[in-house]
Amino acid sequence: MKRTFRDWLIFFGLLADEAAAVGLVLLVLWAFDISIPIWTAVVLTLALGGIAFVFHRSVIPSFHRKRVTGAEGMVGLSGEVIEPLQPVGVVRVKGEYWKAESENGEVPAGKTVEVSSVKGLVLRVRRRE
């Protein structure tokens, strides 16, 4: 998968957020006059930055995954016709009963259909061969 400029912009924004958090911790330590050796601060900052880098880099692919909630998540799912679609009836998709409208004529009960779109609370389905 090719990474886009937007992906890298988000990635470096997340890293900047982590750097700001580390900076805030160091500022609080300085404000309360808690001294730590500079090499300890540098090593801890680099270690935490490295961990944050690995975590954020693994997050970038999730920016491009298919949505799995809402109407976008319903499209492409299979369901079973419960009440015949003439052209409107009821289907069961992922254990839930939905009012559905057939795109290609009547579909008898027991047949498998695929969700092609969602309009309000009505699924538009097509018969699966």
C-alpha cells in the first residue's frame, strides 16, 4: 500500500503530540526542581519516541481500511430473505431484520441477497446467484 502525503502529515502530527507530552513531563520536573541527569532524559525521550514511532507507523494502514460501521459497513454484506421481496420485504443481515427493496424483481423467501446500498432504514439488495 502506498502512503500518501496526508498519511505522513497525520503521522508526524501524532509524533509531535508525543514529543509535546514528553516535553510537558520534563517541564513539570524542572518546575518542581526535580533534577535528572541529561543523559537519562535523552535516553528516555529517544526510547519513548521510538516506541511511539513504531505504534504510529502501524496505525497508518488503518486510515485506508473499509469502514465497518454505519451504512458504509452494510454494503456488500449477504443476507437471507425472510419475507419475499415483491419488490419490498424483509431480510436478515448479521442477525438483524431489515426492510429491504429488491433491485432485480421478486425474490422468494430463503434466498440469499447482497446489500448494494442503504437508503434511510431500507436496504437495497440484489439477488445473489
